[in-house]
Amino acid sequence: MAGTFTQIGIHFVFSTKHRQPLITPELQTELHNYIGGIIHNQKGIMLEIGGMADHLHVLCLLHPTSSVSDMMRLIKTNSSKWINEQQDRTTRFEWQDGYGAFSVSKSILPSVCEYIQKQEEHHRKKTFQEEFLDFLKKHEIEYDPQYIWN
């Protein structure tokens, strides 16, 4: 074959340290744009981003030279550094260790985008922890409840 042809859709889910509500409405738009820039700089395509004050969902297409772990490391490291460099910061911003990364086929990209867009509505009924455990169960990912929330 003369080329590389890929469609690598990934739904990332990650939270602030101790799930503190640190993503304020004032920070949210700029943070989303900043993360979109990181993905773009890695030759990826951000399809949707959203979340709540304590966590984010990012749906993107990865370039074939990017790994899931490298993308998440770049997003979390660079965005937390950027947030902490903002002049009006009064508290230190940190992301929680770890993350969820779930593969997404092209056929369900629109429904995952819609899910991310409706986070506020969704979290009227379910906490972040309940939502995340549902993702792990849905994707049949084993975990030890003793260590999941460190």
C-alpha cells in the first residue's frame, strides 16, 4: 500500500485534581481553545470539547504518529502550565493523575459529540464518578475500586 490511512477517534475523559471545581466559566472557553490548539499542533482534529467545573471530555481524531498517552500528557501538562501562568490565578490548578481514553468509531462520532455538548444536562442526574464508572463498565475495562479515585 502506498500510504497510511487512518481514522483514530478517541474520547478522552479527565478531571481536575480531587475533582475540585476549578474550570470556571471565565476560564472555560479559553481552556477549550487552548486544548484545541494543542491537538491541532499534534496534527490531530478536535471534534468536540466540553465538561463541567471538575472535568473535561475531549473528542478528537488522532494523527497516526500520535499515541493516546502522548496526546494526553501534552494536553494535561501544557494546559495546566498555561492556566497557572494566568495573572488572575489565586489557586494552583492541577489535573488528576490518570484519564480515560475510549475509542470511537466514525458511525457514532455525532452521538458522542452530542453527549459532550449536553454535559450540564447530563450531570443534573449523575456525578462525574458515576459517569466515569459507567464508561469503564460500558467498555469492559477492569479497575480496582480501591485505587480509582486516588
